[in-house]
Amino acid sequence: MATNPPKLKTKMTGNERLQNLKNTFEKKYGESPLFYAYAPGRVNLIGEHIDYCGYSVLPMAIEQNILTAVSVNSSGTIQLANMNPQFKDFTVSCLEDIVIDRDNPQWYYYFLCGVKAIQEKCGIARLSGMSCVVDGTVPPSSGLSSSSALVCCAGLVTMEANQKSLSKLVLAEICAKCENYIGLEGGGMDQSISFLAEEGTAKLIEFQPLKATDVKLPDGAVFVISNCCKEMNKASSSHYNIRVVECRIATKMLAQARGLDSSKLLKLSEAQKELGASLEEMLALVDEVLHPEPYTREEICKALHITSEQFATQLLSANTLHMTHFKLHQRAKHVYGEAARVLQFKAVCDSEPAESVQLLGDLMNQSHASCRDLFECSCPELDQLVSICLKSGAVGSRLTGAGWGGCAVSMVPNEKVESFLNAVREAYYLPDPRRAAIEKQSLFVTKPGGGAAVFLE
Ligand code: GLA
């Protein structure tokens, strides 16, 4: 049940990864871990860049996760180490306020986002000291949500170390908000699925209020993840927040054009709700009210009756202050269209028609085209990879996660999986030595995995 605290008092002995983590922990801190916690990454099957607009998304957890070994102590510090030597150790005093440096998105700041979330939610004046070693198998900057998995794992670790108990739903909500400390205006999909996932099923995640519903995927196909090998770190570039801002402005422009009080509305879903319109009607409204040419600041200020100072403080975020032009028509078209595709995808999974696999594949292909052409969150490498995947036997293929690099997800009929993997390997990975070197962790079949949990060895 989604409302229970995420505790799994399972035995995990015999697991090589866990043994390595334990050995490293003991060498480093001279004691054994008291407990472990993990939080999975995710792959989003459909519903890209619409969670922060208030619309439902359809992800599933993957097997790759962030696993942390923890001991609680009276040192008055939180000590963090990572199994990956690229990521340096970090120690912070429990007496100091936790400060997260947005301009320097180091791995440990993601961890501290999770710590801060629990501290604030539970009103903990003085956090327990703890020693942690983190081990991640989610490839970083690949669109599989390694950063949110780290935030969620840290939240869970901090909850357990401070002997608090929160439900998965509450954990998901606060971990979604706290990732904003690092400057990213994310929408909550990644943290929600990391906590609410259940093995064997994808989930429809709805927001306000947060809710996760099982979505049974068809038996006739599997999902394959492939990394285009172009890294994209959402927090160290402004692409993501620019889209959040464009959607926010589009909301206000639509509301204003229909005589609503635009100052109260921030999300495209809120404009739809206020207007009592269907998604199809919203798509028509976008065509009627917004023009495809980029909007200037002056034009927006004039339409919304605000000063350029109000524009900057109320609508922009720290890393989007430089923006001069905004594509509102294209972004709103993508969001309303993609929100409709998520519902269609869920309806096909529920009704299981004979042609399910083809119908779902078509929706994934439409989603990729919309991400590429309207939302402009793809990149040449991802487009090339998606086209290779389709030529290699996938019925549907699309970028997954924030985009601008990272992974594609493809739906492949069961009987074609082997030939698909071989063909993609040959066409995309082997010709490039850098890609070939990381092919094993870049191209793999994935099944819906379980959600975050605490466990003892
Ligand atoms: C990132 C964010 C999510 C979501 C996706 C795009 O993963 O963290 O909230 O917006 O991008 O769908």
C-alpha cells in the first residue's frame, strides 16, 4: 500500500554489490552499517514535460538504483562518501544550517536536498549524526533520474536515522519539492515513481493530489532503454527551467485572452480547469489565441498588464533571467497534446485490444515527434538513435526524461528483441569507440521494478 512507510526488512545477504558496499563502509568508518536504503531510477513511457504543468505521467521504476549504507553516530556530523571515486567525500556539521549551492551542483548537494526535506518536514532541530556510503547504478545525466533517486534515497536514510516515520506519499511529495533547492523547477514525476513504484507494473502518476494507479503493460512486447551517450545535466543548464517558464507564461496568456484572472494561474492544467474545457478544446484555443512566432518580453508584459520588473520577479527563475524570446504556441501545443496521449496510452493498456502494441507504439512515436518539433527537447543524437530503433524493429521509440541528451525508450515485440538489440548495437554503438566502450550499460531491456525501501542486511 502506498500509504505505508517504505520498510522492507528483507535479508539481502549473498548480493555481491551489497558485500562490496559493506566492505568499503567498514574500511572507511571502522564499523558495520546499521541499515541500508535504496531508491530506483525510472523510465518514463509517455508524458514528457507535463508533470510541472499539472498533468499525469506514465513511468515505471527501473532495476538500477541508488543504494546507501548507513550508520548513526554521535559525531555531530553527516559524513558522505561515494563508491565512485569521481565523487568526492563530503562532511557537514549537524549544528549548521544545510546550505545547497545552486551554482555548483555537486553530487552531495542532491543528498543534502533529501536531508533538508526531512529536517523541515519533521521539524528536527538537531539531526542525528550519520556516516553513509552511496553506490549508484543509475547512469548519471542520462535521463533515468539518477539525481532524483539520490534525493529520495537521502530522504529515506535521514528519516530512518532520525527515527521518523512518513508514508511513501508524503516522502514523494517532500522529496519532489526539495529538489528545487538545487535550482531545478522539476515536476515531481521522478520522486513519485521512485517511492510509489511496485514490481511488475507501470504507474499512472497524477498530481494534486498525488496518486499512483497500476497500468498493466501488454504481454506481447518489452521496453528497451538505449542511451544516446550525450550527457545532459538538468541542473547545470537552463534548458529545463526555460521550458517551465514558457509553459507558465503560456498559461497566463491563455487565461488573459479568455478573461480569467491570470495572476492566479501558473500551470496549463489550471487554465484548462478554470475554463472547464477538454484537452481538444484547449488545443484549439492555443491555435486561436497564441501565435507561433516567438514572443518578446514587451509583448507579454503588454498583454498581461505587468511591468518588466514584475515579469522578471514573478515569472522568471534565477537561471532564465537572460531570456528575451519565448515560444508559447509550440510549448502549449505539446503539453495539451501529450497530456491527451497519456490518457490514450492508459486506456489502451486497460482495454487490451488485439492491436495494443501497435497503438501504444504509435502514441510513443507521436510523443517523440512532439518533443522534437514543438517542445524542442531532443537533440540530433537522440533523433538518430530513435530512428535506428524504429528501423531495427521497435514499434515505438521516443526520448525519455528531460531530453537534450540521455536515453530513448523503445517498445519492441517479444519475438524481435534479440535482433533489435543486435541491430541497434551495430548501427549506433559499435561504429563509435566511445559509445562501444559503454554499450553494455547503455542498451538494455527493462521491466517495471519496485519502489524505494529501507532494509537490514
Ligand atoms: C525531469 C524532471 C521531471 C520531468 C521530466 C520531463 O526528469 O525531473 O519532473 O519534468 O524531466 O518529463
